[in-house]
Amino acid sequence: MSETGILMMGVLLLAGFTLYSILAVLPCWIIATRRNVAGGWWNWLIPLRNFYVAYRLGNGSLKKAFLIIAFFAIGVGAVFFYEYSQVVVVVGSVSFLISSALGCYVLYCWLKQISILAGVHPQFLPVVMFIIPLLLALVGSSLVSLEIVPMRYIKFAENIVSLFVWVVFMTVALRTPREDLEQTDFIFGKE
């Protein structure tokens, strides 16, 4: 492949990632705009920055995010050094488990705060966007492991569920009332 082809592939990958990041946080931007806590529009267009802004919109804690990353990094490090000791394997497994549990807790709390900000029941978005897809994924993986359903059907169903979840999130965002919050606890950048 020529240098021009490699450059074009890199530009297309960057453009695709940018478009994906904008579409992924679009419902959060709509909710924030309707509640007058959106901040500058440029924050929502920059890839990775827009995920941070959306995370902070749901009162996401940076300390918890760094804890998740730290435990995940310990687990990844244990994978590389599994030959040296059985203790390393146990520590890595426990670190992955702690990272996953803490990640699920943070995601649940974030979705709950976004539900409150959007003006819907606090449990609506956590159930629709986290618990139901998680249960469907567990059922799908068990069906694949029992060789009842081929993997391609599960992947197709996973794509349909992801699209449905995004449409529900967008619908909630579009139905968010355009009124100021009476008691806002959200201060952008505050930990």
C-alpha cells in the first residue's frame, strides 16, 4: 500500500471515530442543552473530550475512573507475568473482577444521574441501557456455549439491541423538558 493510501486510511479512521464519538454523546448533549448545563459546543465535538464531558454531566467521579483503570492495568500486567507465580494469576483475576464490578457500579450511577437530569424515572435509563442488555448478553452467551444458536445470530441480535438502546436514549433526550433545573447540583469541572 502506498503512503497516500495509508494516509487516507488514517484520515478515514479518524473521521469515523470522530463521527462515532459525536453520535454516541449526542443524546447527552441534547439533555445538557435543554437543561442549560451544556458548556461550550466545542467540548462536544472533540473526540475523547466529549466522552469526558458526558461522563462529568452524569456526575461521574474521576477518582473512580482512575481506580477502574488502575485495577484493569494491574490485571493486564498480571497476564504478562502469569508464568512466574500462581499468586500473580489470582491477583490479576481479582483485579479484573474489581475493575468490572466498579465499572458496572459507575455506569449504573451515571445512567441514574442522566435519568434524573432528563426528567424521567431514575431507574428507567439504568434498566433499559444497562440491565436488560446485560441480561440479554448473558442469555446469548449461554445459548452459544450450549451450541443452540450460532454466534452470527447473537452478533446480529447484539447490533439490534445496541441500536434500540441508542434510539431509546435519543427519545429520552428529545423529550427532556426545556426548563431550568430548580436545584442543580451540577457544576462543570467540580469533582
